[in-house]
Amino acid sequence: MKIIILGAGQVGLSMAEVLAGEDNDITLVDNRPEQLQLAQDMDIQTVLGNGSYPEVLARAGGEDAELLLAVTDRDEVNMVACQIARTLFSTPTKIARIRAGDYLVNKAVFGDHAVPVDVIISPEQIVARQVQQLIEHPGALQVLDFAGGKIRLVAVRAVKGGPLVEHKLRELKQHMPAVNTRVAAIYREHSEDPIIPGGDTEIAPGDEVFFVAAERHIRVMTRELRQVDRRAGAHVMIAGAGNIGLQLARALEQGNYHVKLIEQNAGRAAKVAELVDRTMVLHGEAADEELLRRENIGAMNVFCALTNNDEANIMSSMLARRLNARRVVTLVNRPAYVDLMENSVIDTAISPRMATVGSLLTHIRRGHVVAVHSLRRGIAEAIEIVAHGNPDASKVVGRRIGQIPLPPQTTISAILHGDEVRMAHDDTVIEADDHVILFTANKKHLPHIERLFQVDPTFV
């Protein structure tokens, strides 16, 4: 596929790297030479210039591009670029990163008879939703939606004392027969290679366990792997009242949460205070120990550091942990910081870059892919793909999972059949129109998976 990416920031560079590794023809456009220089080791073309200019898009190959991915840090540039791509080049698919809330709430701005954006991506909305999921599921490292939220993939760090820890997986069904769940993969400490689980697999303390479950069974399964705080009430403190912090606060206050939001900028704090209902907005620095003590940080169920400054987030998180916040979630942009901080001072590091890449891949993958989530710093993926065809035209429809030649380190974890959630076993038969949830530890196997789900072209 020929793809033009506008913007060589974190998201643009990450997408260029991912898509170039999948045999796509990539051209990266930016008006900053130093940013394009960062792409020199990738097998891609670069064009220096403003991506919303017709001449620049033409030099980038707009005439025969199949996809325009506009992810600069300026909404207006992204929108104009999509308009130019449609008007001058009839580009089939146009995806734009949109950050401003005014644009996001006025969807009539976008469409065939307005600004021609086919898919809107809002990193702030994506990250706010991820943090909300973590708050709603104590003990989880990641919570990812499939099948419209009917199925979720959850990552949990196993802790000694959990009922299933140091026991074999087959014992789970014995004392929890009503729980509909399946372990997709296990990552042992200090190893990048997963354990593909079987009944005799034993979970060790420190294992990162990925399991699939229906929403109602997530907390029950989490308690099998670690002790979960059962105390009533949900007190959340958020550092940073930017777009992410504000969206999270507004979402939480609709539920049974008591939210305190700290903002360093006085003008921004005053403005945000008018946009929330039950959230307490505080003007101050999140790394101010006196402020945190005064606001009873030790009683907080979760402390979320969500400013746009990695160092400020890490420092405030370290302080919150020292002052006995029960759980700490930290927004970290730099990959090196994620590896350094997670599992030590903070409980969960959120990478906006990886969260956004996963959402973008959902709209770029070939075939009948419905959802994509990038895992393990982009090495692994979990995908939802629809099985089409009949047993004569498909390699998967009408076949038991045990008969399907899946690539190494790949598992089918669950299936949505109509409205019924089915956990996958070797004798489970995939039927036409089933939504199949797969986990693969190496995204290099994705072409193999896509070929498995391709339908014979003669099928009507």
C-alpha cells in the first residue's frame, strides 16, 4: 500500500516504522529537517515541507497514494491536507489526528460534504479512555476492548498469595467453574518470549498474565492473580488539567468517583473549573508535598500523573507513592522512561504513542480486521478479525481451532458468535461471521494470519 504520513513527531515516526516493516511504500512529510533526520534508518522516503500545501503533497506522491495519514500537531494542517488530497488527488482513505475538543464535539464539520476526513483519531480521547479502564479495574496493567466491549483482554501482574499463583492453570476451572475466561499468554520476568499456556502451565509470582474474559468476570479473575483492594469508595487525584486530564475527570465524575484535579497554570485551572461538575480543581504543582498532604494523598485509590511533561509526571508519581497513594498511573512519552519506571516506582506507565498507533492500525490493516491493540512496546499485537466465507472458500470457517495452522506464538483466545461470547478451545469450531480474538507475540506473523482469514476470490 502506498501511504503518505504527515508529521514526523512521535506518532508519525512510530507509524512509519511499523508500516514500513509490513512492506508498505511510505513517504514521511514534515517541515522540520531534524525530525526527518530521525527517520534516516527506516526504509522510507522523506519530503521536507508543509503537508497542507498541494505542491508538497504532489512531491510526496499524492497522485497515486492509497492512504493519507495526517498526524501533525496542528488540527488545521491535518484537515486542510485531507481536503487537498480529496480535491486534487481523490485519495481513497484520509485519516486525521484531531485534538481540539471544539472539532470533536461538532462532528458535522467532517464528512463527504464538509472536511473530507474518513477517520478521526484523537490521542487524548484514547489515552483518557485507557486510564479510565485502569481505574475501573483495580490491579490491571492494561484493559483492551474487543467486540464492542463484550470481550476484554486484560494484563495483570501475578503476586504471591493470589489463589492461582504457583498453581496450574487447569485448577482455575475446578474452583471457578462459572467464570468464562482464558489465559492468552504469560510473560515471565526478564524474558521477551511468551509462554503459550496449557493446562499444566504454572503461574509464578511476577508473571505478566494476559487473559481474555467477559466484562463481568474481569475482577474475579484478577483476584486469582493478586489481592485487589476491596475497600469501598473511589478517590482519584489527577495531576494535569490538559485535554487528557479534563476528559478523564469529566468521565469519572459521571460515576461513583470523587475526583481532585491539580493544575499548575492558574488561568487553565479557572477555565477547567467551569467545565466540570463535581470535580475539585486545585491550583498548584503536583510535586508539591505540602499540597498533596493537605489534600490527603494517602486516602487516594489512584493517583494519575497526566501532564505533558514526562519528568514532572515521574517526579509527582514518585512523591505520591512515597506519600502512600495506593496506586500510581503515569503518562510517559519516552519509551526508555517506560522501561525504567514501570514495576518499580509506578504501577502502570501509559504510552500515548503506542495507544494511538494501535488505534490507527485498526483502520489500516488489510482484510476484515475490526480492532488492533499494540502490546509489549509494539512487539506483540492482539487483533479482532471477522471470519467470512464457507468451508470451501475459507481456511478457518467450519474448522476446529486445533486444525488451523496458526503461526508460532499465536493463540486464538475468544470468539464472539452473534451476541454469545465463547472462550476458544482446540475443539471450538469457527463459524461464518464470527469475531475471532487472536494474540500474537510477534507482529511479523500478521501476514500469515491475514492470509488464513482471506476468502477465496471466487466466493460470492
